Amino acid sequence: MINSILKDLFSDNKYYYFRISILIILLGFAIRLFSFHYTYIINPDGVLYIHQARAIYYDIKDSILTCSMRYLSNYSILIVLAYKIFGDWVVAAKSVSLFFGTITLIPLYFLLDRFFKKEIALVATLAFALIPIFVAKSVDVVRDPIYWFFSVLGLYLFVSQIEKRNYLYLILSSLFFLMAAWARIEAILFVLASLIFIFFVRQDRKIQRSFIFAIPVVLVLLLGIFGIMISNISVNDFHRGYEIKTKFSAPIIEYKNLRQSLAELMNQPLAHNLPAFLHKARNLVWLIDLGTLVRYAVRSYFYPFFLIFIIGLAGVWGKIRKDRRILYLSFIAVSALLLLYMHVLQTWMMFDRFFAIFILPSFIFVGFGLEKIVLFFRSRLHLKKSMVLSILCLLILICALPKSLKPREADKLVFKEIGELIADREGNDKEIKVATSTHSIRWISFYANLKYKGAPCPQKNHDLENIIGKSYEEFVQNLKRRKIRYFLWEEKHWPGHRFDFMDRCNPKDFIKLGHWNHPDTGRLILFKVI
């Protein structure tokens, strides 16, 4: 019977699209697996999630919410589960990202399948599978892949219940949005925007739908209140909910402060044209913010796919009027852009991966763009549909694969080598304390203590300026007082206004163990503190 089923799957024409979808998922997995293997060092903030996971695993309760981790992430919990399988903290953390980054393709395909013929949905899924930022972050130690998966799953279920009333889908979509928000707080936007959509868009039983959708939210709030009442645990320990309260007011305050600072700067003695420029810039802060968004939107979507997205926007108003599902996803996407706009206004910081909150709901427009491209080539060049789709797939592969099939962070391997050298010298019986600059302390300390059965904070002793003190003698005294065994001197990151360490270094205080070079730090010299 099993042989018969397998034979049908691999030969029966009715399973043709199923076989193609499996191949696309396997291709996405293979590319991510390549990146997994050729990413030579984990990202600096990733060591914090592994630290929290280690604190959970070794039941060190006092360390779970320390070391810059003010909340409990579901990512850290999943790392613990993966560690029980792999027995390696780095492999476990990266495997969680790899798993969720790959399976995000499954609900995404089902979501696209709601709007397009299967061949268009498959080509669009292929494009998503190859977006460089999604490939890269699928193997980094970050929360994003978990957030992608639950967000897309929630979007799929919400869209499905719009087509046909299904209260179970409504509850599950809310639950999955909350799971996504547990990974990354900005996913709470999906909950709020979905509630607004239910309440304000014309549809049957909107009050009833609103209450049903809100059930998981209410349960989470009650659970948080109950936890606060019976213990010292705050709901914020599980979630960065405190950020929601300030996200609306903080950008406005920062905008006013920035304009005030620019006005004060204009009154300073400056170069000839600079006051005039500052005057214009002060009144165009909003436009600089918008330009920042556009720049990162193009980069994160990936240039060729962003062009397809723009093509897909043609005729969007007509589609929105005819289809409430498209209205919903468009509303979510616009809300995401507004959130990103406010974030830039507040922090003036942006990364490509932040745009996932916009890309996920707006990716249907890539599908519309592909439809238009196929129609154009069929009508102008009289090509068969299968030929056009094959050409599109080939172009997608040619454009995207070179961005992902290359080593990552190979130059930073030196920091891993230094940390492992320390570990080899000291063993794994006790915590090894290290001092160096904030630029590399997490890597050095993490790899030095990776096999230690505990959860030492990888950024302990990051305050190099305080450790250095005012003199060489005070520096040595502080190192010994803090029981720091190793010091990594970095040429470019040693404070220039302090004493010259290399000039004052006394062999009675330090033993030189090795030296390296890196473009960001200049010369690196590892010392053991005697």
C-alpha cells in the first residue's frame, strides 16, 4: 500500500504541483543549509539567547532575565529543546532558525494559493525562498524565523476565515499572532490591525467575530495578571509589552527633540552653507524618514523582486474593492509601513530584517506582478505559459542564488579562534572571565565558556573604560580584583586618551599568548593576567 501511494505521488499528474512544491521547499532548505554551514561565527546578539537557554537548561533562575535579557523569549525555550537533540548550543540555536525559516514556506505557499493559480503561487514561493535576507536570517541566532512562521500562519488562517466563516480559524489566527509577538513584539501589530479590520469593515456578525478573535488575547492577559498575583513574575518577563505603551508617544517626542536640536545647531558658528542646509533639514525630517524606508524596502525585498512587487501594485484599488482578503492584507501592510516609519522617527535605526513585517502581508503583490509579466510575454512574444514560467524561474535563480551561495562572516573567525584558544588552555571546569572592548567581548567570552556547564553572561566585564581606570597600576589592580584571567588588547579600540598599554605592559603582570589582525580592530594581542 505504501509503495502504491509513493508511486502515485511521484508519477500521477494530479500530484504534479505537490511534487513541485516539495522541490521548492527542499531547495529553500538546501540553500539555507549551505548558509548554515558557511556562516563561520554567530551574530553578537545571538549569544544572549543562548545564554538565556543555558540558564533555563541548567536551572539557574537568577540568570534567566539577566545579561541584557529582560524578558523570556520562546526562542530560548526552543533552543533548550533543540540542545537535547544536538548536544551543541550553537548548532541547536541555528537549527531552530533553520527549521522555522524553512517551514515558513509552507503556510506562505498556501496563502498565495488562495489568490493565484498554482503555478504562479509556486513561482512566488520560489522567489520568497531565495530572498537573501530571509536566507541569511534563517541561519543566524535570531528570533525572526519563529516570528515569520507564526505570522504567515496567522495571516493564512485569517484570510481563510474571510472566505468562509470559521471561528476556529479566527481563534487560531489570533493565537498564532500572539506566538509571533512573543518572538518579536512588533507582531502585535497583526493582532491590533486584525481587530480593527473585523470591527470596521462591513461584514456579518462583526461584534461576535471581534470577541472570538480577542479570546486568546484576553486569556494571555488574565494569565499575566494571575502570574503577577501568585508570584514575582511579571507579564513583561515573558514579553516586551512595555514597548507598546511608548511606541505611539516616543516617536513624536523624539521628532520634537530632533527639530529642537537642529534649531540650536543652526545658531552655532558653522560653515557657510550648513545653516541653510540645517534649516531645510529641520523642516524635512519626515521626508528623510520616508527616504530611509524606501531604501530599506528595496534592499530587504531584493531589487529584482521589488520590481515585480511594484508591477503587481498596478490596479491595486480595483482589487481591494472587489476582494476583502486583499483589503485585509493591504491594510496590514500599510499598518506595518506606518509602524516602521514611527520606529525610524524614534530611533533612526533600521535593518533589512525589520521589513519582514511589511514583506509577509504584501507578498501577494509579487504574485500579481508575476501574473502581469506572464501575460505580457504571452501576448507580445506568443510564448507558451510553461515557457514563460520556466524563464521566470531561471531568472529568479540566476539573480538570487549568487547572493546566498557564499561564505558569511569568514573574516570574524579570528574572534572565535581566540575564544577557543582560551577554552583550550583553561578547560571547562569553571567560568573564564575575559576583558576586552564592547565590540568583541560577547564573542570572546562566549566561545571561551561555550562548553562550561553553566550560564555565564557573555558580556560581563564589558565596561573596559572602568576597568582601565586612570593608570596602568589601577588597570592591573582592577583585572585582579574582578578575577579576570585574560585580556584582549585591540589596537583601534583602546581608549586613546588613556595611557599607552603596549608601552607600559610589564611581563610581570601579563603573558603574551598570541597576536592576530582584523580590519575593524587593527592588531589583536591576547594576554594572560598573572
